[in-house]
Amino acid sequence: MEEKKLALVTGASQGVGAEIADILASRGWNLVVVARSQQKLDALKENLEKKYQVQVFTCPADLSDVSAPRMLKSFCDEKELTVDLLVNNAGCGLFGESVELGDTALPMLRLNVLALTQLCAVFGKDMKERKSGSILNIGSIAGNQPTAYFASYAATKSYVFNYTLALRQELKPFGVNVTCVQPGYIRTNFDNSCKITSDKYKKFSYRNGMSARAVAECAVKSVLKKRSFVRAGFTNKCAAFFSNLLPRNFLAWVLAVSVRSMTKEK
């Protein structure tokens, strides 16, 4: 019998991460699921193992802690788990004026940039040596745009996009695939976690958002097909195309006016 492949999914306790884990399990993949809540991971493990008869390992971790990626690698090594697919889904956003946010942006920067980079390095090195494996990095359409009031978040996703494309070229000669998927608005708890209070913005976000399941299906399909990058959803593809045609300063102004108009307090 062919041995099942194993995927490590970060941010797996809810939203897109939980849906990616479910889709992979439905395809027969064993999993290492990672999130901060042991309770949520245990519930996910019980559900997936019961539904799909796969093996699920749970590893609670706060990936904004710089020691967490090495801890995850040690966890897999100790259990003799070979990660065939690394899914860097964990991430968070932050809304507000950059000069007012100050140091509160640092945990997001560590999670969105440093943790992803460290995980790609430690697991990507193993894949390079084995000459097989895939990495899926979840970016954002915001990574293509200078978005005022989401400035740091958008910049982290720009890093994810460009880092993915560069890493792909480094690892491609060794048979390792690297893919970036860029969703736009998703119907998750993202707006609340960013501390956005504007009902107008939330309604716009929900109306234009994709479901977490739809994003997850696009992401899994893209990485298994070894695509370099994919913009999830027709609307997001159009938005990315037209934004690339605009002068960057003009685009930044348009986005600033748009965000201000949707989030200003009455």
C-alpha cells in the first residue's frame, strides 16, 4: 500500500487553515496541524480522523515567538514525520494609522514575515535534500498594493509574494515546488481581529468576500498543480490586473481615499 503523504498546516484551527486541512485529509493526507489553541486543535484532530481515517498530529504554538519554527521542526523530527507539503497559512492583520500603531505592529511582522521565512528555511532544506516536496504560502491581494491604514499588513504580504517567487527559483532545480495564493476579502473573523469597527467597511468586505472554503479549494488545487502564484477569485484577478496599470502614487491615493471613506466615524 502506498504510504500517505503528510502536510503541516499552520493557522489550522479556523478559517482557511481549517478548510485546507479538511480538504487535504479528504484526499488522504496525514496532517500536522498548528495553532495557538490546543483545545481547537484537539477538536479538529477528532473530526478529521473520524471523517477521513487519516492520522492527525497536533502541535500548539505561537508562531510570533521566534523560537516556534525550530520547535515545530524538532516536533516533526522526534516523531519521524516527513513533511511533504508545508502550508504557511498563519497570519494576522492590523488596521490603523502607522505612526499610531507603533510597536503593536511587531507581533504581526514576526508572524507574517519572520515565522514564514523560518519555516520555509527549516522545512525547505529537508525538501531540497530529498529532492521532493511543496510549500504553499498564503499571501493577499493587498500584497500588490500600497494600502494606507493597512500599510504594514500589505507590506508583509508583498514580502510573502516576492519571497515565494524567489524561493521557487532557488528550489525548482531540486524538484521542490513553491506556490503563493493571493486571496482578497474572505468571510472570516479578519476584520474583527484587525479591530475594524466600521459597519460600512465590514458590509463591503463581506459582500465582496470569498468563503474560506472557496479560498482553500483554490489554494490546494494551485499547489498540487505546482503553480507559481494564483489570485483567488475572478474579481481579485481583475483588481490586480487594473491596479498594475495605475501609477503607484495614484493607486496609493485612491486606496487611501477609499479606506478613509469606509472607515471614518460619523
